[in-house]
Amino acid sequence: MGPAWSFSGERAMAIGTALPYRRGMTAIRNIVILTGAGISAESGLATFRGPDGLWEGHRVEDVCTPQALRRDRALVQCFYDQRRAALNTVVPNAAHRALARLDREWPGDLLIVTQNVDDLHERAGATRLLHMHGELNSALCEGCGGRMRWTGSLGDSPSCPACQAPRLRPDIVFFGEVPYAMERIEAALARADLFVSIGTSGAVYPAAGFVQVAHHNGAATLELNLDRSDGSGMFDESRLGPASVLVPRWVDEVLGS
Ligand code: APR
């Protein structure tokens, strides 16, 4: 049995809060949402852990580690150039749009933490958003450490606009590197009343551990995923199905419409 989620406007007004989405007797104010590749799957972007265990035909360790970049820089640059170019062929789906609506309309704190390196959340209109694993449309200079918006190719070794060194790499957090914005994420998890995980297999830490951190801090926890993830048992409630159906339905519930 899941927790008693409810929209109960009258009761909420009676106890003097403008936030009608509740868990039992507790009004929910601060929401942290973690998204993974599953939310972009219905836009046409491949998830990381498909049935063949490959990401777009490659082993993750061949394209997504610092060692891979040192060993075969051309392969890694070409791989991410293709992923970046592929962004032009996809559009946000109903799940991205629903979260953008929640971002616009939710009066309490909200933080969308995405593991995705695509730009579909922001193209749908989300603003309270962090890319913890970096972004395809960004380059990182190994010379000066600068990060800059980059929508073209990196395979032809362009110079860094800041320091002129021809040492730009994809601004992607590779395995073994530290995700971005961990302090902000931890602070949001410490204050969260509700943690929601959407479309992620729960296979990669630290993101896979957010549910435990949030639970430990007293938050309710909800998973929306196509199938049971590695960490399903840690959530108060798991709803199974496609994100394009589950997320808009859940956002309607939260906003009471
Ligand atoms: N709706 C909801 N969930 C879906 C859908 C869908 N339409 N399609 C797939 N999923 C689910 C899968 O069932 C799976 O549990 O999304 C999850 C995707 O899992 P992964 O491919 O492992 O992606 P993710 O969890 O985002 O990977 C985490 O691993 O390789 C690294 O850095 C990379 O950010 C990535 C991290």
C-alpha cells in the first residue's frame, strides 16, 4: 500500500496553507525531482541501459570515462558530437512539458535535478533545473577549466574562446568524475517534503542514493518508471508506466487540476 496522497483543498485552507497537495496530514511544500534517461525515451533518445547493455552501440566505459578520452579522443569527441547533433531531431514530450508546468505553477520550493545531458527540460520551459551530469550543449576547457555553451562540433579541436588552448572536451561528467552542484542538491534534499524519481534505473550513484537521503530527512518518496528500478524497494510508492502518461497525471494531482 502506498502513502495516502491527496488533494484536499478545503482541509489545507482550514489549517492555513495555500499548498493543497498533502501526504496524510502533512502539507507538501518542498519538492525535489530526479529525472533520468527514461523521461526522454519517448522523445526518441536512447536510454543508457538498453536490453543490449550498450549506449547507442557503445560500451559506456568506451565513451564515458576519462580513460576513454585519453585513449581515443577522436572516438569520444565524435560520439558526443553525434549526440549533440541528435538534439536537433527531437522535441520535449508530455512528461517534460508537465514538469515545466509544475515548475511554473508550484508555489513552494522545487528543484528538478536531471542526470540527462539533453536539453529537453529547458526546451519545455523548466527553469528550476540542474544538470548534475553536465550538458551536451556545453564544452569544458581542460586548459582553463572554463565551461561555455557549445552547440557545434568539438571533433575538429576548436580553440577555447577564453584561453585559446585547443583543449575543449564535452562538458559531460564521466564515470569517476564528481557530478555538478552536489552542494545545492544536498541542501534541497535536506529540505524536501517530497522526492520524486522519474525514468531512472537507479544504477548510478550518487543519484541512486538520493531516495535514501530524502527518506532519512523525512521526505515522502515516489517513483515513476516504466518498470521496477534497482531501488524500487526504497520508495514509499512506485507507479509503473510510461513517463508521458504518469508524469502529466501526477502533476495534475499535485496542482489539483
Ligand atoms: N517512461 C518511464 N521510464 C522509462 C521509459 C519511459 N518511457 N523508458 C525507459 N524507462 C526507464 C527504464 O525502465 C530504466 O529504468 O528509464 C530507466 C533508464 O535507465 P538508464 O538507461 O540506466 O538511465 P539513467 O538511470 O538515466 O542512467 C543514469 O548512467 O550512464 C550513466 O551518466 C549516465 O546519467 C546516466 C546515468
